[in-house]
Amino acid sequence: MTASDYQRLNHVDSVTANRELHGLVQAGMIEQHSTRRWAYYTLNVPAEAEALPQPQTEEEKILAYVRQHGSINNTECRDFLGIEPSRAWYLLKKLCAHELLKRQGEKRWARYVLPP
């Protein structure tokens, strides 16, 4: 983003835009590249934000979902992963067999939660 872009997006004059951009640079939120007329700014993304691992396998995604939402059922699993009912049933059964999830309820009312 340039100072001109900032002016246009925030409806401010050039003095205000430069002052606010300088404040954002000082706060470490953005980085200034080049100077004067050719200056442009980019977001300063912290290294720890880049390094956050994302769940890779379907099993890891299911466990992350349960940690976030408290539980999951077969329908939610299918919708979340975009898979067939038999695949969802297989994955949930596999996670229960490895004691990573615990089944509560029977048949179509079954929900899967993290074990205590």
C-alpha cells in the first residue's frame, strides 16, 4: 500500500496519512519499504503467526474441530470434511478405537467428544 492508497481508503489528507502510517511503522504493525515518493508499506506478520501448524490429516482436522466446538456427529463430520457417510463413520470409529474420541449416545444421535 502506498500513502496515496491510504489517503483514498481512509478519506484523509496527505499529512494525516503520512503521520498515521509513520505511527503504524513505529508500532511495528507495518513495514516501510523505500522512501519518499516511492515508499510503500506492507503488513508486518510476526514469525510465530507464520509458524502455526495447521491440521493435515482428516483425523487431526476432526480432533481440532472437537477441541473448538466440544463435540462432533457424523453429519457435522461429513459436512466439515466434504466426505461420504461411510468415510465419516470409519474415521470416527477409528478415533474411538485409538481412544482419542469417546462416543456418547446411540445410532443417529451419537456424538463424539474428547475423553475425560
